[in-house]
Amino acid sequence: MRWLGLDATTLALTLLGAGAALLLLYLQKRPARRVVVPALALWSTLGDERRRPSAWLSRARRLVSLLLALGIVSALVLALGEPERVDPAQANNLVLLLDCSPSMAARDVAPSRIEQAKTRARRLVRQLGAHDQAWIVGLGDSATPLTSRTRDKATLLRAIDRLSTQEQPADLTLGVQLALDLLAPFARAELVLLSDGALLDSAGARTALARAPKIAVRQERVGTSARNVAITQLAARPYLLDHAHREVLVTVQNFGPANESLRLQVFAADVLLAQEHIALAAAASATRVLADLPASDAPLRARLELDQGTDVLRGDDAALMHVGRERTTRVLAVSADNRYLEAALLLDDTLEVDQLAPAAYRSSAGYDLVIFDGTLPREPPGTPALYLGPFPGSGSAPLPRAPGADLGRPFFDHVQREHPLVRELSLADVNVGHATRFVLLPSDNAIAATADRVPLIVEGMREGKPFVLLSFDLRDSDLPLRAAFPLFFLRTLARLRGESATESRVQTATLRAESSAPVGDLLGAPRTAVAHRSHTPWLEQLWPVLLALALLLLVLEWFTFHRGYTE
Amino acid sequence: MPSPPTAAVLPLEPSFLRRLESLALVSRKLASGSERGERKSRRAGSGIAFATHRAYAPGDDIRFVDWKVFTRSERLYVKQFEEERDLAVHLLVDCSGSMAHEDGAKLGYAKQLAAALGYIALINLDRVSVQPFASRPLPRLAPLRGRNRALVLLRFLAALEAEGTTDLRAVAEALAVRAAPGSLAYVLTDGFDTAGLLEGADRLRYARVSPVVLLIGDRREAAPALHGELSLVDCESGEQRTLRVTERVLARYRAAYQARRSELLGALAQRQVPTVELSVEVPLERAVLDLLRRGGIVS
């Protein structure tokens, strides 16, 4: 037996109170109602008074009436508890997995999808039987159990109250895997997913569920509309040679089933920088690169607006990006006289360059970056450093020298073409006169090397500070004359100061309002739920029986009272 | 000088009164009133309708000598005519406590019925008196005659109130002594005093007064909507009796009520006392114009 309605304590208190009130009423000796009749003699001839029952019979009649009334009240109160026949061994174990992804903030249903999901979860919790146990799991970018396995409904309800949407997309695979791990030891187990359906294309979840065929899975779907467009990417990057302007990349996606026409706007603070109309087919995305936008310190904001109608999820219609002011970098160039180097340092107006003769160098303190051109410090600098050949015999080089003479006429035979410093740069035909042989440490990376793996460009970390080393003298090569040189040089400086020279990208959460795929498709075939009351056969519910019993007793009481069998 | 307060008048619709003017009370006996009226009487006198001849006696008015008979028989006979006399109508209104039961509906009905009958009698130049009674005869209205006394009748009836127990014997005894033979006595009662009613009717009959019983009932009394443990109080005697009223008891009550009514009607019929059973639910106009006419009370 389990109780789906009022709990046992409430039922007992209600029954006690109602029974006491009834008993009190019966104990009261109500005086007979006074009625004036025109001819009492007529009533006297009926002879009823002459057949007054004996005292014990009268008491028995009153007792029967009281017992009947108590029976009626008991049946009604017990019906409030909605008892259901159930075998304790057949108790259910339930995982309520609530989707907390950003799409659950959509307000296409009142007050929102997440609130509706919580309402349904509360209803499921209240319907749990006395022996049923459940977990509450919030599903965001990670799956977080908010309760242990418990039959305490108050605990479960409090956990549901704590749930709210998150900024990151939900990972159904994690949630399903966690739920399956929790439910694995139990024979009667069910996973209930309360979601707007945006998670159902998770292949990982399908695979996990396919491995647990005995666990029932059900989805309580929330949300009605699928009309949603979103900004899925917002990125900005400065021009290397023009810091007064920047380039902005925006990707928009239509998650709805219908074609949409929308307007994309980009603002710096409240100043409109660019605006574009975009037509998006259903489930399509589009990327726009907005060139030559004025650069400023104000946050960059992109906004979408549908030409007609409203978007169910307004949260993903805007994206914000803090670009910040271009930071000034203090550079110490320890160089005797290198026109190529000096010219390259002039390319970036955010660099504050001080130049020192090698003999005058003592320390790099106070600088963000130091360049050793044809010289080596006596001890490793405490700042990021760029080492340019030739390298003197003394001094602290970041790499140990290899035995043997310098390498003559080395070529860039092995280049890591996807490395940020040399990506899309052509170095294959650069001519170099001589290069110093160095031995790489295990943590070092040879970005470019000769056919014999003699490193030409090396990056690594020393004492927590990055360094880049060119094993040859710029003046002994034609690299400064190549178009690739300024880009390579500026990328190197940006990388050493901890910036991405290529782009600064902000990716917004990928949101989707609704999926058309039914949950049954996750598994190939629907599974049977085990813990929901709607699946309980009618005959297993006892409240209709109790109600019928109460009515029967009421009829019986009415009949006996009117026939004079009870008092 | 302030005018004395006007006594209340029992309200009757003018249209109803106009219809009453075409009616007359039915008397099965010849009138024996002391005044000239519009009813046949046994008295031979100065009427219009010829009655009989009798031998002339000294002192007879020679204008009534039938000379045609004299020429044939050479004996003097005088013609005698039926003298039209008035009819004495007594309205005995039951004013006991039982008539005031259920908001006094029965008493009100009886008063209106008495007013209608009295008005009919006054219109027909009969003498009307009203004798209310309870356990004893109450102050009565002296005989009235003529249409112009109708207001007095209505005022008297309007002032009647119910109280006390019922005893028709006493009032019948008093009336039998006072009433002229051949007069009509309409008894308006609810009939709960069965024995008194029968004995009173007998007493009136012995005094050659024609009793007519109008039994006024109320459906709420015939089938009361009572239930449960009740302390029943007699409205006349104040006697109490506790009784648990169930459907079964109610059924027995209804059967007893009907049995007593049937027994009373049978006894009255056996005494050849015209009786009409009325109910307060029946409109007064229908009661007078239809039921009383069918019952031979008015014509």
C-alpha cells in the first residue's frame, strides 16, 4: 500500500480530528425541536410513544448511527490519502534530470520553461509512493546531483527550488551517464528528463542509453514554440598595422523550423557601428565579417532583431564583448645597431622601446619584454625574451649549444605551418648564411628546423617566462626583406607578451529552443515508465473504492435513520 | 376634534362582490322570519302567490273573499297567499387556536368565506348574524339586514381573533335556544373537534335550525413536513408530547388524518348535514362560485 495523496501523519491527524468532532456531536444531547400542531390528538393516536425502545436498545441504535458516521468519515479521509496497493519490493527509483541550459530561460510558456519544468518535477515528487526514492540532478555543462537517493519529499522539493538556468550549454551525455550510474543497481528504475528537447541529438546519450535497456526513460517536455534565432559567435580582432580600426566577426543561427528575416546590429557602447539585414533559412547559420569598424575601449555589443514577430528566447539575441584598451608594452632592445630590428619595432605603436648597447645591459627589470640581438645576458632575464643571432661564446643562452661548428646555408625545411607564429607565412625560400646549432630541451618546440632537424626558430619556457629564439642573424639572412617578416615579428612579440595576435574571440552559448525529435527516438523504441501514477491500473487505486464505501454507508445511515432503526 | 380610528374592514375584491350579488343562499326549509323578505314562507298572508282557500270568518278582510267561488257555491271563502318572509342566517365562525395554526390561514379563510356568505344573505334581504366561538360563544354580531349593513359585517369579521380550545356544543346550545326554526347555521371550522361538531349539529337540527358545515383544511396540516425528534405542542391546549417523526410515522399520520376526515364527513352525511370540504389553497372565488355552488350551498 502506498499513499499518493496526503501523507500518513496528515491523514491520521485529520481522521483523529474528524472522529473527535463527530463523537462530540453525538455526545451532545440536543433538545427535541418544538413544533406546534393543530391537533395533538391525531399524533397521539399513532402509538409511536407506546413503543419506546428500552434504554439499551436506544443506546445500541445511537451507537450504530455513530459507527456508521465514523465509518463514512474514515472512508472519506482515507480516500484523501489516495491509497494504492503496492508491493514494497516493487518500489521505484527515479532520477529527475532537469535541463538547466540557457534555452530553458525561454518564456514561450509562463512563467518560463525552467519554472514549468520545476513545477512538473514537484508534481512527480509529490506522486512518489511511500517506498519510492529519487534523486534530483541539475543538468548544465556538468551534471550535478542536488540530492542523494531519498524518499524525503521535502528534501527533493527544496533541491528543485534551488535550480536555475546556467550560461553554458547542457551536456546530455554527462547527465544520462550519471543517471544510469545512479540507477544501475536497482531493478525498478526510471530516468525522467525534464527538458525543452534541445538535448536530444546527443549521440553520446543515445549510446549510453542503449547500453542500459532495463532502465525506463521518459521525457517531460516543456516549451511550445521553436522560433529562435541566436548569435552563436562574436569575435573581434585589430588590424596589425591599423590599431584605429578592427574587424568583427558575427555568426547567427536560426534554430526554428521556419525561414527568418532579421537585422543584425553592432554597437560600441550605444553607438551603432554597423547594421545588416540577414535572411536565414530554417536551421541555417550565417557568418558576417564586418570590416573597418572604429576601434574603441567601449564594450562591443551585437544584437539581433526579427523583422516580424518575437523570439521565444531573448537571452541569445545579444552578445557582449569586452575588448579593452590596447596595452602598451615596454620593450628593451639590447642591440648594437640593427636597422631591421629597429624598423620592425616601429610597426607597432603600442610598443615603448628602449635600446641599450650590449655592454650597458644589466637587468630587464621594469620591462615587459627584452630582445637580445647578437648578445646574451650573463644570467637568464626575468622577463619574456626574444633571442636573435649571432650568439657570442659567453653568456646565458636559453638552449645549450650543440657540439660542432655553425651550420652553413641552412634552409627552412620543417616548418609547423599551423603554429600561430608562422601560420600562412612563406618561409621555405628564406636564405640564411649561418645558424648556430642548439640542442632542444624536452619542453622546447622547434617551430622551424632544417632537414637535419637543426632548430632555426625555437620557443619554450624558462623559469616560467616564454622565449623565442632565432638561431641565425637577421642581417645574415634575407628574412627581413620578406613580406612575412613584419607579421612574424609582431606575432612573436604579441605571443611573448601573452596575447593572441591573430584574433580575440568570444563564443556565446549555442542555444536551441526546441527539437522536433521525440525522446523515443533516442532509444529506437519507447520504454515503459514505472513510477508515474498515470500508469497505475485503475483497480490498484483504492480511493474510488473508499469513496463508494462512504456513499454506501451514507445511504445505509439514511435508510436506517428514516426507518427508525437508528437514532 | 380628532376622528375616531377607523376599524379595519375585511378586504374583498369589488369584482368578487359583484359576482356574489347574483347568488343566493340555498335553504331547504321554508323561511319563517318575522320580517317580510324574498323567501317563501309557510305563513299565508299578503304575498302575491296564491296559496289556498279557507272559510270566511268574521273579521276577515272582505277584499280577500273569492267572489267567483261564492257565485258557484254560495259560500264565502277567502283566498290565502304565500307570504314572503326573510331567512335568518347564522354564521358560526370557529375562532379556536387551531384556526390560527400555520399563520392563521384557516381563520383568515373562514372570515373571508363568512363575509362572502353574509354578503350574499344581505343582498337577498336575509337576516345575518355572526357568532364566533371557541370553547364558548364569543361576543356575537346582532342580526343585520340589508345591503347597506355589509360594512358592519366586514368590520366585525376583520376584528375576529383566534384563541382557546374548540367546543361547538356550547355555541349550538345557545343558538338553538335563540334561533328561529328554519334558519340557517353555517359552521365554518377546521373540524378537529369532531365530537363537538357532530353533537352541535345534532342540537341545531333538533331545534329545526339547518346546519351547513364548511370544513376548512390546510394541506400543510394534512401532510406536514416534519422529521426527527420533535416536541409536539397542541396549539389549543398547550399539551406536549415528544415524538420521533419518521417517514413511517408521517405516513401513519396522513392516514389517520384522512380517516378522521372521512369519518367526520360520513357522520355528517348520515345526519343529512350539507358539508363542503374546502382548503386554504383553493382561491376564495373558486370556493364560493364553484365548490359551494356544486355543494348546493349557494345557487
